[in-house]
Amino acid sequence: MNSYTDLTDIEIFENIVKYDSKALEELYIRYSPILFSLIKKIITDQKASEEILLDVFSTIWKKIDLFNFKTGNVYTWIILLARNKAVDYLRNKGDLAKNDDKYEDYFVVPVLDNNIDSLSLKSAIKAKPEISEALDNLTDAQKYVLVLSFYEGLTLDQITEKLNIPITTVRSKITLALDKLKENLLGG
């Protein structure tokens, strides 16, 4: 068998399904730096971020069967899982154990559409400069609604309340920001 470092992310996941702890260890080595950065951006507390990071990998181990192998999109699934865990932590005011399995399966573990393009960690890192430039080309207002939604995990109603604007305006601002981001990424 090849070294775990030679395996693709999907091959690592296939081994985790078989409860191969070495595969989970390799996944941790690959993903913990980027996941920790994302979690820390959302939570800001070092100790809580470390706990959430460990909880992400525990969830992967326990709930790998919820991953859709048809998408092959390990990177996006793991990133969204970490983001969702961090946002859920904020919503539950720091209580990691507040939710039961059914809640976590429905609200925290991501469900990806089969039509989403697969992205690998390597290609995501390679695309980082283009993504940063595309984000920089958004207006401050567009960036702000995306931050409120993605990093702070606010619902449309919460953003409406925070910005004191109608929900239709919030929806419109988020849609415009995402459309502009997509346009910037595609070079339009």
C-alpha cells in the first residue's frame, strides 16, 4: 500500500469509512492548519478554536457515512463542516455539547449538491490569490453582508435586524455580492 501522504482526499475518506485511524491522522495533518485558521477567524478564542477543530475531526470519524461520495468534494465538505461547527458554537454561546445527533446531522453536517464542482485542498490554495483579488473588488457593503452571513453565521432575519433594513434588501445585497464575486472570479 502507498503511504497515506500519496493518497487523494477521497481515498483518505474511503479509508476512514473503514475506520482506518491512520487515514484520519493524515487528514488532520493536511487540513488542520486551514481549518484552524477558519475557525479562529469565526471564534477568535484560541482554546475554543482548538476544541472545535478536534470536534470537526471527531465528527468526520463518526459521521463519514453522511459524506456524499458521488460529489468527491472532500475539501468543500470539510471547510463547510468546520464553518458550521464554529457558527453553531457561537449560536449556542460556547456550548459544544448542546445539540443532539439529529440536530447536528440536519444543521451542521453539510449536504453538497452533486453539481458543485469538486475542489481539492491543493487547487484551493493555488486559487487563493484570485479569490482574494475577487473579494477585494467587492464594495465594502458587499463584503460586510458576506462576512455577516458566512463568518458570523447570521440568518437573514438577524442581518435584517443588525442593519435595520428590510429582509428583501438583505437578500438582494447577498445575491448581488455573490454574483459580483462570481463575476470577479470568472474575470467578467
